[in-house]
Amino acid sequence: MPKFTTADYAQMLVNGVDNFTATYFADVVGGNISHDSITRAIEGKKLSPRVLREKALELIAPSVNGYLAIDDTVLDKDHAEKIEVASAQYSGQKHGITTGIGVVTMVYINPETGKFWALDYRVYDKPSDGKKKTDLALEMLDYYQTMSELYPDRLPFTTVLMDAGYTCKKIMQYVVRKGKIFYGVMPRTRKVSYLDQDGLVTSKHIDAFNWDNPQLKDYGITVCIEDLPKNKPLRIFQIMAKRRVEYIVTNDVSIQTTKAAKHVGGFRWKIEQLHRETKQLTGLAKCQARKGRKQRNHICIAFVVWHQLNELARQMRTTLYEVKHRPLREYQKELWRNPAYRVDAGLLGGFA
């Protein structure tokens, strides 16, 4: 058999269902393929986010009103030991601290079609590079801002969508300075300034406003925060999202209604969809390698494999889940017609 390659590893992730380990793959393939040969192949490369970036730029159908969405996900390694890039961090899925690998991700969204593409990512490894997650997000954002300035037609975007962890002073200031729009989730305890009924500047925590007031509920409120110039007013809206309350802040003061803000802010969930699909369909979080380089290569290949599945889903006009599970369903049909093991007819006695 020819030498095992990274393309073979990608094929393993495409074919895999619930076990994405090199040991399992070697057992399935057999022949001259061993666990060690797979390990050496994946360890011998140095794949970077550039691989995903170049693939994404081949596939993206851009919009002049494109959105960039930023968020992160944690690849749970709570039951693994001595994985180099794993660390203790907060997991939204577990609602607590876990041991895992943090990955800051960015997707490109075409708001006209509703389609989105995995665009870029960074592995959070502060002990090695000293960077916070917000630093990694800003690094990606700055890259695509520079690209849009140099090549306006290649990846145009007007708006940045951010989860709570990224609606911070540094990123908001950057977006405003570059003449872009942002929509972000603001902590309810954040203090903002506004003009009260007497025309006086007053400060108040966001959750202290009377959001039951129909005016605020339907139209939000114009505010300023100390992190941005006072001549750059913001609008804050209370949004009901997934059975919880969120406060969406934007510098797009042309948005006047909560309904309109919810529509734009709702595109943030595309990045949550990416995280869910990559974990469930490509084994993004299931690599058990201890070496950081292997983990990084696995993450890169998993994101690229998502693009493969996404393109197949587009061509077949179906979902990524259908693309993944259709061959397995066909196998089950054949197994029903010709069972590998037949049940003893007398197994259940008179209850059969």
C-alpha cells in the first residue's frame, strides 16, 4: 500500500462515525497501515490555519454586505492526560471549568443567501504565545480588514458579529476605527450612559433599565460607553434567545427596532452551527494524541473536511448530516437483507 498521507487522514475523518482514532483506523484498514505510520504521517506535517483560509477563499460566494462572525469553542479533553495544548478553561457546554483545547473561530456569512463558510481559526495556547482569545480574534479580524483594503472584491464585509467574550474595548474600538459595524452581546452588568427624561447624562447598568417598557422593548435605547468616543453612540436591544435574555449592542444606529437587531444578530448562530457540525461529523474534538502538533494538524484537517461535507451537501441539496449518514443507512439496508448474524428465532420463546 502507498505511504499514508494527510489526504488519507482526511478520508478517515470523512468516513468516521464515532471513532476517529488512528488505532481504530489502522484496525479497519489493515494491511501495512499501522497506528504508528498514521501517527508519523500526521506528526510530520506542520499544517496551519492558512490551509483552511485558502480553501475557504476558493469556495466563498462573497457579498458586498458580508458578515464576519467571531466566537470560540472548547474541545473537551477532560478525560485525557498530558495533551500539550490542553488547559483549564471555561466550557459553555458544561457551564464550568474543564480541561480542553480552546479554538477561536471565524466564519464568513453571506446575509443575502444565508450561507456561511469556515474562514479561519486560532488555537488558544497562552503559555506558548502569550495571547488571549481576544488577541487571537483581533489578529484574524485585522488580517481580513487588510485583505479587504488591498483586494476589495475578494472578501468584502461590512459587519462583525461577536459573542459576549469578544464585545470588548479593544475589538469594538478597532471595528469603529475601521468604519465597520459591529453587533455584540453585552454583559447585563455593563454600565452605560444615556440621556434621561430631563436631558441629563445618567449612568446605569444595562439590566437596571425598565425593559418591560414597550418603548425600550420594541425600539431599544441609545447609549454611550466609556470605551468609545461620545460622538459614537450605540444602540442596545434586549433580545430573547434560546430561553435566555441577551443584550445586543451595535454601533449601527440606523437600526431602530428590536426585531431588526434580532435579525442581524441572529446570524451569529451560524458559527454555533459550525462548532456543532465539526464536532459531530468530523471528529474535531476526538483526537487523543498527546503532542500539540498532532492536535493542531487534526484540528486543521477537521475544519477542511467540514468544507468537503458542506460542498457535497450543497451539490446534493441536503444537509451535512444526510451526506454523512446516507452511506451508513444504505449499509444498514443491505445488512437487513443479508444479516451478518441472525437472531435465534427461539430467543424470545412465546413472546416472539
